[in-house]
Amino acid sequence: MIKLKLTIKDIAKMADVSISTVSRVINGSKPVNEEIRKRVLDVINQTNYRPNSLNNQLKNNHASLIGVIIPEYSNTVLTDFIDGINNISKLYGYDIIMSLTDGTVDSELHYFTLLKKMNISGLIFVGSPLASRHIEIVKKAKIPCVIAGQISPNQAIPSVHVDNITASYEAVTFLIQEGHKEIAMIKGLGEMAVGGHRLQGYKQAMKDAGLSIREEWIVESGFSIEDGMKAMKQIIDNKTLPTAVFCATDAMAIGAMHFLLDKGIDIPNDISIIGFDGSLMSQVVRPKLSTVEYSAREMGMTATRNLVKLIKGDNEGIAQHSNVTHHLAIRESTKRRK
């Protein structure tokens, strides 16, 4: 029996979309509706479809592994992020191998050394702020690398993430427009991304609105729900309650909500809470959490597309830093202040 080779026209017909739509999904050249994208990718994965040009290029590659270094995660947007990496990796004929770190530089460098020995074709890195130790080992190994979750300080290493400063600015501005003036923040660790950049957006929004910032209402927190509870307790211990709290992650926000509800403080009537990430938890918790949503899956897909281009030696058309789109998802945890 002769097995006929699938074409892009066949994929388009099976997914009930146009040929150009399939092309956009494969190349990431233009935005595609998430439902349509998933339908196309499902057909591609089920049929093991490979574009002709990719098949020819992959025959010349010795390794077909993409390494991913990422902190341990559970029920976070990182799950969608990995799903995005996996979708595009399979499309281009690569397998992925993940190394889960404890978030320290030593742990990250340890796993990078192990992945290098496995002859990976390229690396996607999610972790602590890129330091000289990271950059040195990447350059020495001569392995293509893409950073996700932060802005890369090195011109040779592209990055992809959400615009943390602008998104945080918009979240806090929304609270201000809802009549809130006493706004606290639970910030993440570090000076970048979840830590410094989201704090920067908060401060800028408060400043532009002419509102004073109380330093005792800015509390640094770890990334777990328990950490969010402890941070909220620290804010409450100041005795003067804010009317709203902006949290750097959904997990922190949910922890803050748990603590307030345990103390008999009503959400959103007494205090409004808004998070960041658009995680599944934000839709499951009650009251449903208002949050900044962005597609972690799109972030993973963009990072992987850029990495494959680097692996093939195609550096043109890759932005030094790419931002995925974001929007405010307003739910039950925020309320207009009378």
C-alpha cells in the first residue's frame, strides 16, 4: 500500500481553515484565534505532519532535543507555557527535555551543564535574572538560547515575556479609576519581572494619579499561596487598611484573599484584590479573582519558534525582545469604591 504524503492543503481541509491560516500557525507570522490555533495544532499533532522544508532541514541536524530549564511549578501559568513549547517543538520535529530547578543560579548552571552533555540543539531558559555566570556558560557552550520571563540584557540572547511594567500600570490605574486611593502591593522577589518591573508599574500609576505611596504597604513575598497570606498579614498589621491590593502573581493574590476572609474581611466590599498571570486558579477561587491575563502558551510558542530559527542559523527577523499581549480580566474580587 502506498502512503500518500500529507500537504498543507490537507491539513487546512481537516482543520476546516484556510491554507494561509495553517501557514500562520506554523510560522507565527500573524495572530491567530486561540481556538483555531488549537484546532490546527491538534490536526498537525495527530497526523505527524511535517512541512517539506522542515523535513529537509531536520535531516541535516544531528540532535533533535530542546532543553528547557525552569523552576519547579504546580498549577501555574508555567503549565500553559510548557504546553506552548511542546506544540511547536513537535511541529518542527524536536523533543523537549525539562530540568526543574530550585530557582538558584547554582541549580540552573548545574542543569545547563547536564543538558549540554546530552547534545541539545538549543535551550529555553526560565529562571533567575540573567547574570554574567549564565551568559558566560551559554557563550562557552555555543548553544542557541532564548530567555522567557524576563528581558535579556545580552544582544546575542533574545527573550520573550509580557510587558510587566505596562500591564501592572494598567491594573493599578483600573483600581484608581474605580475610586481606590489607598492601594497596597504585594511584590515578587528580585529586581526584574515579577519583582522590580511590576512594582515599577504600580509606582508609576500611583504617581501619575497624584496618590501617595505608603512604603509599609509594599511587602515583598515568595511565590506560594502561603507566602501571599504572610504578606497580607504584614500589611494588615499596620492597622490602617488599604481599600485595594495589587498582587504580583495570582498565587500571592489568592493567599491574600484567604487571609482576609479568615479575618472576616469581605472581598470586594471591604478590600478589592487584583492579581497577575491569568492562571486557572484565578477562575476557580471564590470570589473569582480579577487579574492581568496573558497567554503563557503563546509565550512558549514564540520562544520555541525563535529558538528553532537560531538553531537553523536564521537570526534575521528575531526581535531582541518580544512581548505577548495582555488584558485585564475583571471578575468578582474588585469593586467600585463609593
